[in-house]
Amino acid sequence: MLQVLQFSKYQGLGNDFFLLDGRSLEDPEDLFGLTPERVQRLCDRRFGVGGDGVILALPPREGGELRMRIFNADGTEPEMCGNGIRCLARFLADSDGDEAPRSWEIETLAGRIVPALAEDGRIRVDMGPPFLTPETVPTTLAVGEQGLPMGELEVLGQRLAVAAAGMGNPHAVVPVADVAAIDLEGLGAALEVHGAFPARTNVHFVQVLAPDHLVMRVWERGAGPTLACGTGACATLVACHRLGLAARHARLDLPGGPLEIHWDEASGHVFMTGPAEAVFDGVVAPSLFGEEEDMSPAPAMAPPTASPPQAGDGAIDCATACVNGCLRPEACPSAEARARVTALLEGRSLDDLVALAGESLESRTRGRLSRDAPGAP
Ligand SMILES: N[C@@H](CCC[C@H](N)C(=O)O)C(=O)O
């Protein structure tokens, strides 16, 4: 039987992810057959679903409630993702019917991270302590007087004052006078692969509006410019605090919206608070997840037919043929369809309707999958 791979799409401040629930996978190492190429296809915004990364919920290994793995849009695996773990928490709550107060101990390559549902609908995440030594970022920059790796780097012919901080994954933080004036595409791409960051790096340009209010732009390792980066916002606040530019608690405005970041003095942990929302659920088409490597675009669409469908034709597409008014008011197929739907909906509970929608999605999808399966008649 064909495997129906159901997924959910979530976003946190426009940093968007394709989520898979593998908590009950028999072989969690199988990862639903994901490979770097398949991750690239899924994340492709034109040929795939589109996303900044793919996130899997997996069974725990080290006493946590579950384990998260994340893959960047380029197929590489980072250690952690701040917006992603908020999306995962919202996804778990939506899937399991959880409400605040609820938190999860989630194992990641950056250690145990704890997101919690807040009463105001946001998600507050204990991101753990930052990494501020060259080996743990990792970076070749040496620790400066302010207690974090920093130095001047030559990038595209410019000398940039760069600080480095890790949140499990590496971040380069560049304070600037005007964040809007920065050549993000050029400088971000060049700094990502700069020799000072042997594991590549995420890159953040930050402008300080006030000690408790920063504005930043993000270039992500493995994903390019994104609308937000949770680990990046944490690293930026930590770096700016150490550089004497910011307080321990600040609002960080990213292109996709604000995050609240707090570097707690007592615990040394960084806390990130922000939103995460469902976008849609779907089922992966076999051609997207299949073995064939052909990513070429579909053949060009046929030119429009010379004359639009007429009232006497057997079939009519109301969406295109009736834009200037119904062509067949005495036997309108749309009106008939609406009447059938009304009759179907009358007297049904919300639960019935949800079940009906689920069954219909599944049967339509199964029908489409068998039709498209290799060897189908
Ligand atoms: N968007 C994420 C970070 C995702 C990983 C990053 N691209 C990396 O390679 O380290 C976030 O919100 O933290």
C-alpha cells in the first residue's frame, strides 16, 4: 500500500517549517526516508511545499519527553532552532490537545530545551545558557575584553567588527548604525562561509534603538535571508549585552515581528518568548518525495482556448466562464453543488464535519496517489 505521509506547516514570525510527527516511528533513524535532497525539495518554494526547514518530533533517547531534529532548507542539520522549537511546541499542543500550562523537555543537539505554553498564547522557551568560548561557537575569533569572541573581519572589501556567540548553533553578530542600509545578501552570504567560522555561521546585523529595544536582520546558515531567527535573537541579545549595548531583557524586532529575549542573571539561561502558528496540514505527493531526481518544471501550459465555453456546452467551468454573470441560470452547476453541500451539512455536528473533511482529504489523496503511482493503468 502507498504510504500517505501527512505533514503540518507551521510558522513563527514568518520563519516557516514543515513538521513531521515521528514520535511513534518503529525505526526513528529512518526519518520517514528523508534525505538532504528530499529536504531541499520539500523546502523549495516553487517546486515543493516551501519552508526554511524540516522538523521531526522523535522518541526520546536521554530521558526527555521527545527529541527534535531539524534540517535547514539546504539539507544540512543544525544543532537547534528557536522559532522551530516554538512551532514544534504549538504542533504538539495542537496534535495532543494540550493547553497552558504545559511544557516539554525536548532533546536537541544543543542539549535539553524546554518550551512552555504561556497563558497569553505565546510560547516561552528556556534556551539554556549561551556558548561564549571560541571552541563552543565555533570560531577562530579570540575572546575580547568584553568576554566573548570578537574581532575585525574583512568581508567583501569592508572591515566589519564582528562578535560571536553560540546557542548550540553558531552566530555572528554585527552591530551597525543603520540596519536597513546593509547589503544583507552580499555580506550575509560572505560571512556565512568566512574562514573565521569553521562550521559556517548564521549572521545578524543589529541596530540598537535603546538598551531594551533592538532591530535586526538575519542571514541564516543553510537557509539564506529569513524573516526571523530565534537562536539568532538570543545570541544577538547576549552579544549586545556583553558589548555594553543592551540590557539583559529586550525586545528584538525582526522582519517577521518581535521576540522578547531575557538573559537571566541567576540561572545564566536565555529565555525567548514569541508566537508560533499553524498554517496548514497536507499530504506529500509521491513525485515530490519519490526516487526520481527530475526537478525540471512542468511543461508550459497550453495557450488559452480561442473561444470561452458557451451555455450549450456539456461542461462549464463557472470560475472562468461566468465571471461576467451566470451563463446557465436555469441549470447552474454551481448552484446545484451549493444545494448539495447545504443538504449534506444540515443536521451534522462539528465533529461529524471534521471527520468528514478528514475522510474526504484522505480518500481524495489516496485516489490521487494510486492514480499517479508508477504502473497504474
Ligand atoms: N531559524 C532558526 C535557526 C535554524 C538553524 C540555523 N539555520 C543554523 O544552521 O544554525 C532559529 O529560529 O533559531
